[in-house]
Amino acid sequence: MKLDDFDFELPERLIATRPARPRSSARLLVAQGAGITDAVVRDLPGFLRPGDRLVLNDTRVIPARLTGERRRVGADGESAAKIEVTLLEPRADGTWAALLKPLKKVREGEEIVFSPGLMARLEAKADGQAVLRFNMAGEDFDAALNAAGAMPLPPYIAAKRPADAQDREDYQTVWARHAGAVAAPTASLHFDAELLAALEARGVGFTHVTLHVGAGTFLPVKVDDVTQHRMHGEWGHVTARAAAEIAATRAAGGRVIPVGTTALRLIETAARGGQIAPFEGVTDIFIYPGFEFRVTDALMTNFHLPKSTLMMLVSALMGQERVRALYDHAIAAEYRFFSYGDASLLIPE
């Protein structure tokens, strides 16, 4: 398998920079058997059966993008320079891994001021990342970050416009619970209270798991032989209750359908022993054609970037030729792509 096998041409006009409103009014491409149906997300209950179970990622996106000033006192007095920071993940020692721009101009030990009350010291630099120690922690830090930070929109949106107040709502799922993600589980952004109620009335069950999506989800694949790609790690948790619900659904003949590739990667990690089990830790599972799915029967997901690991994942589930045909249809029908775009329901034969 070569990287070019997962490439396609996408007109730039199809890249969504704002979501559909209301959430469930986004379009939904349903691929079942050999057929393709054009629908909208609010139609989802009609494509599911009583006893099916949706697996939902309840991570909460933090306002991880910060703009601050690097302050330095020299022979000519105090100088300041603008620094852009994207938080990546907290570390066990209380520091944060982060991306700094420009990283090379900030020296270890220097402070970056983000607001009158929030600042951080650069502890170390390695592998293109920074280690920051903030001047507060716990609830005080959360409140200061919420006031000073912006939502970490994907690079292809951030290149077109800055994050604003509307993104605080748009780039968060309605069931977000556990803070820690720096990217949203975007297939879940299509759900609202009305759709959840309709699914429950249909007899569809819900199971919550947590995978803190990292900025690595946007990293390009740089090797031509995709089997040599190394995935980034992300922390996830499948509780004993969640594992039991999934196992019971399968035993009763229901379908287990992750909403989003993050939920899929997590439950497949938890099922590597042959059956679903509780899991807590870091997963770097890489799913590409040839992968043996243990618990996933179908997938709801958005349309993904060319040459991305997520294109490889959906190709593993549906087959490369089938995915190529689905994407050709989506482009011809002018579905909206990527994080704020439309959705697909993929049900393999």
C-alpha cells in the first residue's frame, strides 16, 4: 500500500469553515451494501435498528490556542514579542507539552504572558515542541485558560479565519464531559438534543467512552509505504460499564456503531485481546486495510483529508475501491468536507 493510494482531488470550495445549523441538518451519505443514499443527519434513526448501539466520545475540547508576549530584559531594557501557543497535553509533573511559534526565538527560562493573571515559563525544548510551566493549576488555571484561550480549530480552517465566540459552541459536542482534547471528535458535532431523543425512541442505545484527541490527528503521513507510519499516542478510557454494554449489544445481535474514528480506534484498542474489555491508557493503534475489526459493525464519520490515516481507517472498514467510489460521489454531489463538514454512515457488507 502506497500513500498515493489514499489521495484524491478535492475542490477547495467543498472545505467547510462553519458547520450546518441546526447541527442535525448536515447532509448524510449512507453507504450500505452496494448502494448509496443521500440523506440528512436527522434521518439517522431510520437507518438504524432497535438494539443498535452508538459509541460516543465524551472528551471535551479545551481552549488550547493562546496568544502571548515573550518578555525579555536586556541591556536596552525590556522587549516584547508576540508568541502563539497551542497546548498539546498535560504532563505528569504539572507541565504542559505545547507548540510555540516561533519556537527558536524563545529561550529556556523565559516567561510568556498571556493575560494579567496567566503566564508560563519555558522549561525545555525538544523535537519541535516546548514544555511550559504555568503560574497556576487546577480550577484557577482552567478559569484563566477559558478566559484567555481560543478553540484550536484545525489548520485548514485556522488558515482562513481565526476562532471566534461561535466556535466555543460549534466545536464542542453536546455531551462533552471530560476536558483534555485539543481537537473535536467531529462526527459527534452533528448531534443535538432532538436527534438524541429520536434515536432513543427508536430503541438505539448509547455508550460513552473517552479519547482525548490530540493535535497529532492533523499530522501528515510522511512515508510512502503506509505500513511504516508511526501513529501518535492519545489517552483513552473504556469503563467496565461501557465494555459490558458493548459486549451485551453484540451478544443480543445488535450492531456496535462508533460515532467518529476516535471512538472506533478506542474500542478496537480495548478489544485487541479478542473481545471488548475495560481499558485505560495511551493508544497508538493504526488502522489500515487488512486490519481485523473485533467490535465495530459500522461507522458514522465525516469526510477526511487526502492521504490521511483516517482515509486509511475508512478504507480498512469499507475497502479501498468502495471508499474511492463513495468519495467520488460525495464530491460530485458537493458534500461539505472535513471537521465542520457533512457526515457519512458506513455499513460494510
